[in-house]
Amino acid sequence: MRRQLMIPFALLLAMAPTFRAAVAQDRSDNPLHVVVPFAPGGTPDVISRLVGAEIARQLGQTFIVENKPGAGGVIGTNYAINQRARGGDTLLFVDVTVSAITPSLRANLRYDFPRDLKPVSGIAKSPLFLLAGPSLPAGTLREFIAYAKAHPDLNYGSPNVGGPHHLLFEYLKDRVGIGLTHVPYDTSARLMNALMNGEISATFMGAPGVNTLRASSSEVKVLAAVGAKRTPLLPDVPTFEELGVQGFTNSALDIRIGLVAPISMSDARVAQINAAARAAIAQPEVVDRFKKLGFEAQPGTSEQFRALVASDALFFKTIADRIGLTID
């Protein structure tokens, strides 16, 4: 299990005024360009804009955000890499699909993630939860596993092919010996409807989706949470480990958002932006907004984030290789 440095928020808050004073003598007149490889309006986009604006404020720079969604983050990543010749700093917000899954599974990319990009900082994370639909006669994780073993014709759903929800369910199938068939959906809303009307029997979902379903129906069954301990986002949901199913504490199983930069950025500048990011995600208004969005802050050093990205890539590639999945 990897160790992560978790910096107390009280310490980060105390550091913020000191940090702003330190950068006051080294402000750049150039804007901070933030590339967001996600569609406007979604949770990753909201978090990227929120944190990007606060980082720019910490650094005393103006802030420009550009959405470049598509192709599992390939369009936005290529765009960010190609901005290194432009004046000012360019930052790219990434989730686990952009930083680990797409580079591991897509052939013929024009870039190499470790070669062309520098990890800067972790930003936020959110655990995933295993849900069973109302039509499934199983109310606990053990009952679900037993029923799935007895009924191999069951389906499960995910928001897309090759995303973390899809690969995590394949990992679950391998760990507990069940054989559900994957059904992809193009939106989370359609996935929720499919679960509730019985088109699929189970799925993995983040805290916001769980809360939405719980608010609309008491019949949804939240069976287990990934992670080493219960999350404060949904503290009533036990972890897989608590329920006797091992192997679900790997941090690759979280939905995570982080920050990277083109490889041309100096290590000194990376360190400065890392400090600004840690100060930004410690701000009370940011912490509160994260909670409402179903995320927790994930502060740490650039090297810690580099290690997470590398380990995530290996984890998901191992799963994809086992099921024979590639993404064209």
C-alpha cells in the first residue's frame, strides 16, 4: 500500500499568508493558462475552474481557462503540451482517465505522458461505491456476490468504455469470481435510469450520484465503498475491507483530479505552483465546495503525485490487458 502525505488543513491555512508574501516578490506579468480537458459544466470542470482561479490568486497572476474536451483527454493534453512556446505558464488539469488510463491503453498517441508532462500536485479525490438496483434480490455485498455467481447472465453498467468505473468493475469480477456483462452508457443520467429500471443490476458510482439516487428513491442499495476507511462523504457505507473483500484500498480506485504542466516548466516553478495549489485547496470556501461536489482535497508534493500517476497507469493497464481492452 502506498503512503501518502496528508497535510492537515489547519497547517495549510496557516501557511497561506506566508506563501502569498513569498510569491509577492516573484509575480509574473504573464497570465496563467489553465487547460481543462473536460466538457464545460461537469464536476471536473467546476473543480478545475475553482482551483485554477484560486491558484492564480495565490500567485498574483491573471487567469485564463480553456476547455478542450474529447478523446479521453487526448485533445486537451496535446493542446497543453503545444502551448509551451506561448508566454506565461500553462497548466493541465487531469483525472485518472487522462493521466493514467488513456496513456496506458491508447495506441499511437502523439505524446508520452511521463516524457512530455510534469506532475505538479494532487487536487481532489472521491471514492467510488458499488450499487445494486432495486430489482436485484440482494441487500448486502455478500448477497450480491452469491446472487451474481448463481446468475451469470446479469449486466452491469458504466458511463463509458475504458473509464475507471468500467475497469474497477472488471477488477471486482476478477477478485470475487463473478461474470457480469458490461453495458456502457453515454451519460451518468442514463446510467442511473438504467440501474433504477432494471436494465442493469449494478454499477460503481461516485458520492454525488449516490446522493441523487438516494434522494429520489429509498430502493437503491449502496453495498460497499472502496478505500482503506469509510469516507466522510458517506460515512454510513462500509468499505469492501470491512465486509471481508480484500484488495480495494488501492488509491487508483478513487476518482482523482490533479494538476500537471508541460515538461519545459522548471522544477522551481513546479514547486511554487505546488505550494499555491496546496494553499488553494485549503481555503475554507474551496473545502466546502469540494464537499458539496462529493470530493475531498488531496494535498501533497509533486513527487507524490508523480508516484500516484505511475502506479495508477500500471494498475489499470494490468486490468485492461487481462480483459483484452484497447482504445483506438
